[in-house]
Amino acid sequence: MKKMPFVTLEQVREIAKTHPTPFYIYDERGIRENALRLHDAFSWNKGFKEYFAVKATPNPYILKLLKSCGCGCDCSSLTELMLADALSFGGNEIMFSSNVTPAEEYAYASRLGATINLDDITHIDFLEKTAGIPETISCRYNPGGHFQISNQIMDHPGDAKYGFTTEQLFDGFRILLQKGVKHFGIHAFLASNTVTNDYYPALARILFETAVRLKKETGAHIAFINLSGGIGIPYCPDQEPNDIYAISRGVKQVYDEILVPAGMDDVALYTELGRYMLGPYGHLVTQVIHQKHTYKEYAGCDACAVNLMRPAMYGAYHHITVLGKEDKPCDHKYDVTGSLCENNDKFAVDRMLPEVEIGDYLVIHDTGAHGFSMGYNYNGKLRSAELLLREDGEVQRIRRAETPKDYFATFDFDDILDGLSH
Ligand SMILES: *Cc1c(COP(=O)(O)O)cnc(C)c1O
């Protein structure tokens, strides 16, 4: 399927007059419609709740928008909890799915009344000492081995640092029951960016069967099952997108087959989607500022890997549109690069694009999740602004671009850099 940007060249030219490139822009309408679709698809489950994975797009305006669509938030660090706190998410709207958790973060999550999702059996004692054991708690399950759908190995949970083993999960539940826990949840995240409608149903089967056994063998009341994140998006134009209604039907089938006959037809389903909620609804917009013709053809941009790390880190594909040339043939081959002194600073390698000229604006697609948030400051490069394209067509700045002053802010404890003019 041809990927079309949600902004036109004319719009970007207008926006760039007040907000110089590079910038991230998010599509409010797309985000809202997608969130409502998710809730509609899972409306058969009474307690359904999506806890947006804050790390995907930790911007308060985005979190507020999602909150207005009925989403809670999934936090895993001090600052993510602070965001949730500042935006008045209620305790039952905050999931705290952390690992290697500092004591102060458990204490904070506990003060907020967040649902704590323990990553390890040793955290039971740790939590008891730092914040006390709440009435409702969740445990993260890691079934080990490899996770397979039909014949395809999706991932290797046995190599992942997260979660309780099966034995620890049962022991953990017994210990928590003794310590007064009344309501339990279980959580697992076994594969990420899955572009198949079968992932959630396969994961649900594992979690539902485990939940039935936990109830039978420990007597625990299972209040919710958290399918976590992992629903992916089609980064490549030739990938078939997930169908959230088909995914939901698949989960319901397993729910009716396993939980209902066990008398567990009141179990709420939770999700902690990040990529699926925001990925397609963000663009990184950058301008071509140099071209270079050596052993290869290079299009050099004003954005670089600090603005979007996924291609450099994972070799991830992100589709690129040359704005205004949407209908031109892709008959030129480029490496699309940033300015870091790092040869992996390439948004695309050997990418076929229409002929690119200096001054062209590029849209780097599907950067709404795990894009801006994975940014860094290598080479002293600065983070860009984030903008929100409102449903009425207005463009709202939802984060300003960093300035050198921000970069040097952590030297403010003495006067060594006082000579800097900003
Ligand atoms: C990262 C993360 C998510 C979100 O993952 P996506 O791939 O963006 O859906 C959800 N839950 C936890 C615990 C995570 O670490």
C-alpha cells in the first residue's frame, strides 16, 4: 500500500516559516480515530483499558489527547510517573511496569495509587520494605523458551531479562496472598512490533491458561490480564497492516474458550500499546541541505540519528516521501544521511526515490512512537521541536526545539561556561 504523508508540501512550507526543520509532527485526527477504534474493537470486554506506553511518545499533550480518548498510561520511570501525576491520571489509570526498579520509584508509584506490575519475585520483599504491599498487584510472566506462532519463532522470551518464571509466578502469588493481596493481574510481553493478527490471541492463550491454573492452585482472584504492547505497524509499504477487529475477535475466542468455562468471565483485559497507538501518526520532517556525489549518491538532511535512532540502531526501515514529488517515479538511488560523525547515521541506504534537490522536504514516516523519545545528544546535536496537527488544521507547538542553552544546562553549578553566548 502506498504510504501517503498526512501533510502536504504547501503545509510544510507554511509550518517551516515559524518552526524550522527538523521537527516532529503528529496527527491528532489519526491518533484519536485509532484510539477510538481500539476501544470499539475491545468493547465486548467490560473492564478493557489501554495504558499507553509513555516511553513511546512522552509528551504531555499527546498523553492528554490519549486520556481524552479513554486511555491510561503505562510508566516505567520516575519522570514518566511525574508526567502521569502532573496530568492528573488517577491511580487506576496508571500502570507501573518497570524492571530493575529503584526504591524511590516504587514509593512514588505507590503514593499515586498506580497498579504495580512486579518484574521479579525478589521485588515482593523489596516493595514491602519500600512502599508496602497493596491490595491489587500484577506480576509479569516470562514463560521462557521461544515464543512461536504456527511455525514461526517470534521471539526468545528465555533470553529476555523480564518477568517471573512459571514456578516463581505460582510461588509469588502464594507469598502475595499471605501478605494480604486481594486482586491480581498478570502481564507478559513476548514479541514486539508483530505485524500479524495472531500475536495477541496466541499470547492471550498462554496468559489465560496460566490464569486459570493460578486461580485453581492458589485460590487467587485474577482481576485483570495485561496483554501489554507488541502490536506492530507496517513500516514497509508492502506489509499488510494489523486489523484490530480481527485481533480482538481472536482474543475473544480464546477468552470464551478458556476463561468463561473456568468461571472467570469478569476478567478485565488491559493493553499497554505504544507503537500501535502513535507510530503511524508521527512524521519526522527534514530538509535536504546538501547533496554529495562520490562512490554513492548522498542526500544530506538537517535531521540526523539523534532525532531518530531506529535506522542506526536496528537497521529499521522507515519509508521516506519527498514532499511535492509523491507521484514522481522513484528512479534515483540515495543514501539519506544526517550530519553525525558516525557512518551509521543514515535514515536510508540505497533507497529509490524521485530525483532529490537541495531544499526538498522529506517526510520520514511512522516515527510517532519510539522516535523522538529515543533521541540523544551525540556530537552535541540538539533535539527537535514536536508539533501537533490539530483536527481543525491548526499547528500547535507541543515541545520547543532544544537550544545550546539546554545542552549546556547541566554545567550550571559553576561559572566555567559563563563566556558562552547563546
Ligand atoms: C515498551 C513497552 C510497551 C510498549 O511496546 P510497543 O512495542 O510500543 O507496543 C508496553 N509495555 C512495556 C512493559 C514496555 O516496556
